[in-house]
Amino acid sequence: MSSTPFERETLLLDTDENGISILTINRPEKLNALNGQVLSDLNDALHHIEESNDIRLLIITGSGEKAFVAGADIKELSTLDRQSGEETSSAGQNLFNRIETFPKPVIALVNGYALGGGAELAMACHIRTGTANAVFGLPEVSLGLIPGYGGTQRLPQLVGKGKAMEMILSGAQIKADEAKQLGLLNDIFDHSEAIEETKKLSGKILKNSPSAISSAISAVNAGYRTNGFAKEAVLFGQLCETDDFKEGTSAFLEKRKAKFTGN
Ligand code: CO8
């Protein structure tokens, strides 16, 4: 089976003879940060993958040695106001919900930083494998924000409410070993073997009935729906109007420490 004809500048899609596709987010110079173009291309890719008879399982990873995805693009974020903030958050939530409910298995191969929107993308996938340099964190509070792509809902589901609170309120980063202990990563592989090992895991899934697999994804998800997504988007939008948001995003872009006032 040859690679599928889907082509976008921000994404690479490569499908093998077993129907396993690797979708690589391809902005390595910005640590694969999710700008509007990447999100729009991701949506197109999901459509293509869902329709394709050749693709049976999707692995999402990041380009380069350093990052899975280092978050939403902070330069773009810095221009948001209350309304566009809430809308952008809702649109991203819809995209990530689409991944969570995707009828074919989706595995995140976390090959470096998975911060903010990157951690949220990984958490929307059905399974996460990682490399030893994987790093998870939700650093939004350090920008005067909260997670806006479903992180306030999915992190407690994966690691429990207390640890999720600690991670979201502190913005602290955790390394691969701790992520595995917490259940954020199912397995950690050497960098050079991570794709092959993740494909081996994929093979164990793909020997089973495709309709049973789709139904299993749907049934597991049915127990985890929350009403918190809308609240997350509203609060995200509200924070986009604060001085702390302007200070937090400016400080990152100017490569300095933020000085928050609570306004
Ligand atoms: N957005 C934009 N650019 C980024 C981002 C990002 N999230 N992360 C890294 N970059 C850029 C850097 O600015 C730098 O660009 P340049 O070379 O032009 O200066 C380049 O990528 C390389 O990054 P660094 O030089 O900073 O690399 P380091 O190895 O020194 O540091 C880190 C790596 C620790 C990952 C660091 O880059 C970092 O802290 N990045 C930001 C992480 C972050 O805060 N992510 C959360 C963003 S907020 C978010 O994701 C919200 C999601 C919900 C949104 C909902 C609605 C919109």
C-alpha cells in the first residue's frame, strides 16, 4: 500500500501496508505549536483518514527531536479578545472531541514537549506512548490563561482530580517516568524504536474486529462526557480580556518573566 495522497504544509501523512498512518505535525522551528493553519489542516486530515479505506489506525506525533507539540501558538493567542477567545477555544474543543470519538484508534506518540494545547491534543487521543524525553504540562496559568482545549476536563479523568489540580494550578512540567506512573503515558520507548514499538502495539489492536474496536471506543467514551467544556471555553474567553493575559503572553514573546497583578 502506498502513502495516501493527502498533502499539507503543516502535516505529513504516511501510511504503511498494514493500514497504520503516521500523522506528523510539522512546524519544528516553532516546536510544532498549533496555529490556526495546523488546526484547520488537522481537521482536513481527520476527514481524509475517516473516509480512507486504506487507513485503519492513526498515530499522531511531532516533527523533530524536541517536541510533540509545545502548545497553542502564543503569538496568535496574544491577539484574542473575549469573544474570539471563547470561539477559538470551542472550535479547538470540537476538533479534539472529534479525535476522542474517532471511530478508528488514535495513538499519540509523545516524542518531546507536550505542553498546553499539545498535552490537550495527546490527552484527546485514545492511547499515549512516549519517548524518554516526553514532557507533559499545562502552563497556561503562567500566561494568565487556563487550558482551553479540554485539558481541565481530560486531565482529571486521566490522573485524578487532586493531581490534575496540582498540575493545572502550578503549571509544572512532569517528565516521562512520572507521566507513566500517573497513567498519562501507557509506555515509554527509546527514541529510535518508538515508532516500531508503537506500531507493534497498533498491530495488537488491528488483529481485532474493526466494528468492535469502534464500538469499544464509543462505549468507553460514553462514561466520560462532562458538561465542563462549555465552562472552560467561557472562562478562557473572559481571561483573554485581562491585563494578566496581555502581560503573560507579551512576557513569553519578549522572552522575559511575567509580572502579574491579578487584574
Ligand atoms: N507558541 C509559539 N511559539 C512557540 C511556542 C508556542 N507555544 N513554543 C515554542 N515556540 C517557539 C519559540 O518562541 C521559539 O521561537 P523563536 O526561535 O522564533 O524565538 C522556538 O519555538 C523554539 O522555542 P524555545 O527557544 O523557547 O525553545 P527552548 O528549548 O528554550 O524551550 C519550551 C522549549 C520550554 C517548550 C519553550 O519553548 C516554551 O515554554 N514554550 C511555550 C510552552 C507553553 O506555554 N505552551 C502553552 C501555550 S498556551 C496553550 O497551549 C493554550 C491551549 C488552549 C488554547 C485555547 C484557545 C485558543
